[in-house]
Amino acid sequence: PESSPQVLSIQSHVVAGYVGNKSAVFPLNVLGFEVHSINSVEFSNHTGYGKWKGQVLNAEELAELMSGLQINDLDNVSHLLTGYVGSASFLEQVYETVKQLKKKNPELVYVCDPVMGDNGQMYVPEELLEIYRDKLIPLADVITPNQFEVELLTGKTITSESDAIECMEMLHKMGVKVVVISSSVLGPSGCLTAFGSSQRSDSMEVWKLDIPRIPHLFTGTGDLFSALLLAWLHISNGDLSLAMVNSLGSLQEVLHRTSAYADAQVKLGKPYGAKLLELQLIQSKKDIENPPQTFKAIRL
Ligand code: ATP
Ligand code: PLP
Ligand code: MG
Ligand code: MG
């Protein structure tokens, strides 16, 4: 039998709750992917709580883990997934890792979520921008920036759909095959609008999808989204609209379940906050296995 796809996922770990690897590994496993996980931090809980304890992996420690995998020929993976990185030195080492993995497997698919900020604010050191732009993005096959991150990477302000398309074209020119803007404010009010663009031989295939905004501030959704997208792009053999519809369909179910749980707990007198809004991921296993076809993607 054919071997399962194998993902090396370099992301945060939290002891309690679901961000980073905690929100990516379960859905990947459920969808049939083996996952090697490197925990870039080990925190008690995500930073949205305001208080947390734990450790941060440094660049040397990442290199050491990668050399251990190499010694045992465990670095021959089909996919690499990276998310939030908090320092320039760690990101430089991620770049070394991409090169190592691509050398071992020239067919490696690298899915990069260039997490830098949201709503006009950067929440990582500024020097990460040029490392993403000049080093990581050119090696990435798939990227999942939000609107603000696309603006940072292209240096262009996006105020319309045609701006978004132009930016995705610029990102393709930098070498990326699939660009998915996970959320933007370009659609109808009350909606988050996602865009996806796939580079074909000399044209691009562009899709748009409106997602109704649920009135809560969730955490771990970006990490869940990039993992689902990786999985469905592989399973569908690169069918971008199917991958977006399935990923966002499952994600929306998780968020509806989470929102219903939080509302019910508040009614019972529990204080509203980050703890009540932890993703109801395990409870949503069936919706990950069989994504509800909630959304329709529109071809632009
Ligand atoms: P990054 O991980 O690069 O920061 P991002 O800012 O787009 O990306 P999120 O804001 O977590 O990440 O959004 C990812 C996806 O999660 C969106 O495409 C959307 O489907 C879903 N999502 C997040 N928050 C909500 C919400 N309040 N209502 C509905 N969907 C949401
Ligand atoms: N990793 C850690 C440690 C975090 O604290 C957070 C958010 O607070 C995230 C990752 C990212 O979560 P999201 O997927 O919502 O971008
Ligand atoms: Mg966001
Ligand atoms: Mg995010």
C-alpha cells in the first residue's frame, strides 16, 4: 500500500487549549496525515489569556531537532507547515529547514502561514517581514496570509477586489503557486471574505468566498485553517475551490459549536473570555471528516 502523506509542522504548543500544533495536528491526523510536530514554544495556554507561562524554542534547538531527524532519515516528508514565529533568528532557522527538506524531497509542498499581524497592526518584530518576503515566500508553494499580511508582503494597500487580485499576482511572481487570503474586509459588511488564487501555466484561477462573521474573537482559527487547506489541497489533487469550500465549511462548524458552547456556559454563569472560546475541535471530528458544503466559491 501507498504510504500516508507526512507533514512536518513547526508551530506553537499549548498545554491547555487549541492554537498552533494543538489546532493543526488533530485535523491532519483525522484526515489521514502523519504529523511530525516541532513545538516552537511550549506555553501553558495561548497569549490571548493575557497571562501564560512556559518556554520558547531557540534557533539552535530547532537545528538540533532537525539534525536528529536527519541522522535517522526521518526528514523525508511530503509537506512542511509553518505558522507563528516570534523571532528573526528562529525564522532564519526555519528557512534552513525548508532548504534541508527540499533537498531531501524536491517534491516537498511547503505551506507557509506568514503570521505577522492583523487589522493594520504588526504583532511580531518588524525584521520578520523581509525574511518572509525575501527568503520564505520564494520557497513556499502555498501561503495563507490575511489581508494585512498581503499588504505587508507586497507593499501595496488593498481597498478593492482588483487590488487583491493584483497582489495575489505579485505573490505568484515571487514563486508561490497557491495564495489564499484567509480573511479580508473587501466583501459585504458582516462578512469575512476569503480569496484564493492558483497559478496556472500563464494565467491564474481566482476564487472568492464570503463567510458570515460570528460575533466572537476566536484564537487558533488561522492555524486550523492552514492545516485544513494543506490537507484538502493534497486530497483533492490541487482543486483550490474544493479545498477552500471544505476547509472553510469544517472551520465554520467548529466555530458555530464553539460559539454555542460559550453562549450556554455564560447562561450558566461562567465568566465570558478566552477559556470559554477555546475551539471545540475534538467535538467536531465528524465535521472534519465530512466537511459540510456550507459555502459556495465564486470564480472571478
Ligand atoms: P493569520 O493566521 O495569518 O493571522 P487570519 O488573521 O486570517 O490569518 P483568522 O482571523 O484566524 O486568521 O481567520 C482564519 C479563518 O477563520 C477565516 O477565514 C474564517 O473562516 C475563520 N474565522 C475567524 N474568526 C471568525 C469569526 N469571528 N467569524 C467567522 N469566521 C471566523
Ligand atoms: N500560538 C500562540 C502561542 C498563540 O498565543 C496564538 C494566539 O494567541 C497563536 C499561536 C495563533 O492563533 P491564530 O491561529 O488565531 O492566529
Ligand atoms: Mg484575523
Ligand atoms: Mg493567525
